[in-house]
Amino acid sequence: MLSDHPVKAKPQSSTTTKRQTGREVCQHYPLTFFIKPHNLPAFSTLLSSLFQIYTCRREAESGSAEGPEVCIYCLERGGGEVVTTGNPVLDYETMPKSFDLQIFVEDTNGRTDLNILTIQVTDKNEHPVFRGNIAIQTVTIYMLEGIPPGRIYQVDAADPENAKLEYSLLPATVPFLIRESGDIFSTKEFDYEKDPHCYFLNVTVTDPGGLNSTKTVNIYIINTNDERPYFTTKQRIYRIPEEQNPGTIVANITAKDPDDEDSPSRLFYSIQSSDRHFSINPATGVLQVTGRIDRDALPLRLHPNLSLIVRVEDSPSSGHASEMEVTIIVDDINDNPPECNPSAFRKEANENMAPGTLLVDLRNYCKDIDVDPSNNQFSFTGLSGFGSNNFSLDSTVSGRLVMTGTIDLESPANPGVEVYTLTVRVQDIAHPNYSNIIYIYIRIKPVNEFFPVFSNLSYVFSVSEITKAGSSIGRVHATDKDWPPNVITYSIVAGAGTRDYTNIFWISPTKGDVRILAGLDYETTQKHMFTVQASDQETSTTASVTVSVLEVNDEEPVCSPNFFSLQIPVSLAVGTNINGFRIECQDRDSDPRSFRYFINEGNKNNHFIFSPSAGSNTSRLILASKFDYESGLDTNWIYSLRVHITDDNLVSARDKTTHSIKTGTVTLSIRVIPNPTTVTTTTPGFTVVTKRENLYSPSAWYVPFVITLGSLLLLGLLGYLGLLLLTRLRTRCPPAGRAPLINAPEKKKPKKEVVVTMTELNTVFDGEAIDPVTGRVYEFNTQSGARRWKKSNEPLQPMLAVQVTSSATENSGQGTERPEASSKKEPSEKRKELTAATKPAAKPSAWQSETPGQAGLRLQKQKEESEDRGLSSPAP
């Protein structure tokens, strides 16, 4: 490789150049130079950067130049030179060994010249060079302590002449070596705490010609956490008094870590044992109080020593650690006052108790929980309170409270205090003399020395028999001389009962009010006697109570029968006792002569009266006036009479508390039967068809079944009874002679209107009557007319009651209650109803032989049979 020295060469001109003498003036002329490679065209760019040409002009002495003289000029004056630029540097190993330069020059006038310059490059021995990072910077290597010996770095160097190089290290005492390959090895395992922390190595590489190059390698030993910290605190036992405030410092635990000799310690402290009294600062190792330390409580009361395991680590977790045991002894102080359990005593002392009687021994209930005997001694002083002169303490040490006087609650000298409140101070003997107050409540217990006494030996109360149950009828009162007054309770200890009631009277246990529990009855018992007792829980006394019952007219007349159904012919004579009916009444608190009878309602046109109307307990029903249907005066065929019977006591002379009147009620149903020979009027009428339905709950599925079954049984029974009745009629009324038929002129029957009404009812049989034909008793519903024999247990199946009446009958009985709309039946249906209503009997020959009375009886029987089947027959 060429050095930076200038390369000198003489140009060879292809033309003759004339030189003139004179002074040489070198300066840049506006000439154009071209350097062209003669044999290496590819290095034209390289050559232009390798060489630089300078020109100069030699001027004649006369100061004029005949023409330019080309010269090669470099750093030295006096000749032309070709120099290297140094960018890049000529390199024998990598560049061509020779260069042929064609130097062409041209001035501004167009004159040219050309020279060829050949440059030979010669080889030169150069220094070896480092390659890689070590060639451009100082290499720094970091090694962890404790790593075994081994290769740590590879040095890379080369010689420009490709000669073999040798490596060496300085200084020679370092624990490192370098091999022929350039590998650097450590020869020992380093310990940061014992060995130097850094090494500076000079690496030299030398070629066979003796040329060398040197670079520096710095090696730093890195500290690792390989040492265990150790405690520097020597003390292991500490003593503190109890009840220290939180934050009080107990000890300053210190430790060191060999790994941190040259840097601030970074240790972490902790308490391994479970303890709620102390804590340690994890950074400084200061041990301090964090919770209350009570020497007098378990377990410190038995074991005052606390042991802690303190741990130091050089890392928060998974580091090297050491532990040591620290013992803390807790000393007792006098920090507790003496206490009594309970702190308030409640004692009882009977009145008239003897002096000197022990009430309470306070020392048995008081103690001081301090552990040290010098801190738990105490005494009792300062007995005070209202009435404390009646009590005293034996001594300050014993704490025995005794009576000093006698207390009598009934005595006028007694202040009337039942409970005495005393205070006693219990105090420490040791400093600072803590104390507590004991409260003692002494209740003077009364002694029951007197019996309760009633204000009267006997009590008499007069009570009306109509007084309501629960009413107060009087009060008894008793007193007790004991102080404070005893609570007196009252009770009934004998009597107060009747045949029907075990207890008919009640007394208030606290007030003595006497009340009745059931109604009184003068007619049963006129006087009640019982015994009451007053008790003070220990002793008792009694008094008698008499209750006189005052009579009141509180009973209603009871009449038999209270409901009856009668049937009379329309032609019944005035003054006749109707069907021989009579009413008989009873009243337990009225004279039989005190009854009066009057018909309150239903007696239209006053056809009926009772005889006698007053002064007797029996009376008969009399027809007072004749019926008049022909003139229209009477329209009702059925009379429902409501009869009132009063017991106004007009005749009775007995003393009464009040003159009240009670009334009994009897209901009579009277049906008027028209004569069978009565001519049917031709006044147009209408037919009323009434439909009734029983209601039952939809959930009662069994109701239709029971009604259907009962209806079937009832129909079978009625058929059987009808057969028996027909047999009897044939036996009694043989068809001997026939009554002449009445030839009445035929009149065209007017068309009748048919009205259908629906009535929903629940069949309730609330009346009874006697069948005039059979003499049997039957029951009927006063609203719907449904009937059944009284002996039958089956319910009556409701049926459609169809009644066809003539215009005269309908107009007289129901003319004012005609429905607004008539039923829309087909003509054929109406014809069937009329035919059924007016069809003669099956045996007309039997009718001819009947008398008018027999015919009426027969019609009445047929009417009753049809009503038993739930149908009303037409009027004749």
C-alpha cells in the first residue's frame, strides 16, 4: 500500500515545447485537464479521486508568454508533481499495481497538449489491525461473581499482508490469559467481596515484522446476592412496663449484608411469630408497641415473657435471610382500681330486724386484678347516704355491712323510706390510689302483720232480671293496715252458680267489682247468695253477698199453634168457630187473664175475629162477616192473618219494676173454598203459568242427584196414596144414582191470555196444615205454595205450577198484578191447556149421584191432590 508521500513524474510532451527564461509565476489558469486511464478504463472514477493536477505558467522576463507550458505541480515549488488525494488511500493488496495516466490539457484559445504518466505502486509492511467492536471502541466486559473459569471474549485481528499474528496480555499478573486464537479466558472464580471489582487488560497483536497494535479490554466483576445478612445487635432480652402507648420503641434491631459493603444496606425486617402487641419497621428494624399490653390479663398474667422471632432478609421475597429470638419481659404496674362484681348490691332486710345483723360482706365480691401483691391491696371507707346511721362497717379492711338500729314501717316516727341508697368507697393502698364507688340498695321488706278487713260484713245488691250479661251490679271493698298497703285481691270462693251455669257472677280481682256473666231470670231464681274473699297473698277474710233479682215483664206469650192453615167454604155461616180452631197461650211472668188478641194485618174487610179478645189464655177464631164475591166486595180467596197476643198485665196486681208489654205472634193461612154450584162467569180471563226453580251452588254436584231421586220417590208415594184414596172413594160412594146435570146455555169461551213468570226459590217448608179429606198433616211453603207430607223425609222436587182460572177468579184474586207481557205459546199448546183444565171426570155417572156437598168435597180433594203434585187446579 502506498504512503501519503507525493508521487513525482516527468511529463513527456508529444510536441516540442519552447521554454523561455524569466520569472516563474504559478497560478491557476483557465485550462482544462483530462486524466484518462490508458489501460484501466474501469478506474476512471477512482483515478480522478486518487490524483490531482496543478498547473503553473512560466512567464518570460519580458512579462509575456509565448504559450502555456504544462507542468505537474504538487506541494513543492520548482517542478510539476502528481500527488495522491488520500481518499481513498492507495492499497497494494486491493488496488491495481500500476496506473497509466493520460494528461490532456487545453487552454482557452484551443491549444492542447497530451502526456502519458505511468505510476507504479510498490508494497509496504503495515501494522496489524483489529476487527469488530474492539477496532472502533474500548470493549467493556461484565462478569457475575461466582462464575466458573472459562472463555469470556474473542479478539479478532488481521494483518494486511496476511501474516500470522501473535496475541499477548498485560499486565501478566491478572487472572486472565489469551490464546493463539485470540480467545480470552478467566483463570479463577471471582468473589466480589474478596477480589478486585474491575480489571484493565491491554491486548497486543504483533506481526512477524515486529509491527503491533494494542487495544484495551475492561473487565468489571458484578456483585450477586450470594451472602446471608447477619444481625449486629447483640442484646436479646428487653424489659418494658405494661400499658405502654402504641408507638413506644422497644428495641432497634440492626443487621448487615456482606453483599452491600459499598452501598447503603437494603435489608427487610419482619416478625415471624404471631404477636399482636409488637411490630417492626421493615426498613429500619425499629421494634415498637402496636397493641395494648395488659400484664394482668391472660396469658401474660401467668407468663409475662413474650418471645419474638425477628427475621432479616436481603430481598422482599426469596432472598437470603437470618433469624434471631428476642425476649420481652413485661413488668406489672398499679394500673387497675379495685372492682366489685356486682358494683351495685341489692339487699333486703325485714322490718323490726335486730341490730348487728350482717347484710353483706363486701370483700367477698371485690378484688384488684393487679398481679404484683404490692399493687392489689385495698380498703373500704366512706359509708354515706340517707339513713346511713342505721348501718355501719365493721372495719375498713373487712367490708362487713351490719344493721345498727330497728326499722318499723308502721311506726309514725319512721320517715316512710322503703329503700335506702348507700355508697362505700373501695380504694387502692398503693400509689396512685385508684378507687371505685360501690352502691348498696337496702330494701326494708314489710312484714305482713295485719289481716285485710271488708268495709261491710255483708253486701246486698238488687238487680233487674233484664240486666245484660257483663254488667256491673256492685262493688266490695277491703283495707289492710300494713305499710306499705298490701295488694288485695278479690275472689268468689262459694256460691255464684245456678243449675245451668257454674259461675253466674264474676268479681274483679283488683277492684272488687261484681258483674253478672249470664242473664238473670226472676221466674227461676229470685235471690242469689255467694261468698267473696279478700286476700293479701298471705292472709285473707270473707264477706257474704246477696243479689236480689227484680221481676220484669220480659217473657213473650208463647202460643200453640203459632202457625196454622185453614180452609173454609165460601158459604160458611157468620159466628161459626172456623174449623173448631182455638189458640192457647202461656206466659211465665204474666197472669192468664192478662192476654189480649187482635189481628194486626191480613184481615181485609174484617171477616175474622177472636173470641174472647181479652182476659183469657185461650181464644177461638170466629167468622165475623159473610164473604161477598159476587158484588166484588171481596177479591181475596186466601187470607194470611198475622195475630198479635199481648201480655199488658192489665189485670195483674203484682209489683213490677217496669210496665213493659211483650207481644207474641201467630200466623194463620185461611183459604176460602168456592161453592161447586157457582156458575162460572164468562168474563174474559187469562192463564198464569208460574215457573219456579230451586237454586243451588254449582259446586254442590250432589244437589241435582238428591232432588231427582227425592222427586222419583215422592211421585211413587203420591201414586200409591192416590190408588189407596181411589179405592176408599169407591167403597164409600158407590155409583147408585146420578145427580141431574145442569143444562146451562153454552156460551162461547173467551180467549184467555197466558202469562209465564219465573221465580227462583229455595224450597223451605215453614207452615203446616191438616188435609180436610185424609186428616193427615202436611207442610208447605208460604211463598211458593209447595207442599209435602210431614212424615216424608225426602225434599220436594220443584215443579212447574200451572194454574188455569176463570176470568172471575183471576180478576178477583190477582187482577191488579197482571204481567205486562203474555207468554207466546202456540195455539195448539193453549188448546191443550184449556182442554186439560176443563175436561170432565172419567166417570160422569158418579157425579150425577153426588150431592152438592159431596161434589164440593170431591173437588176439594182433587184440588189438594193436584197441589200435592205441585199444580194448582182451576177454580170451578
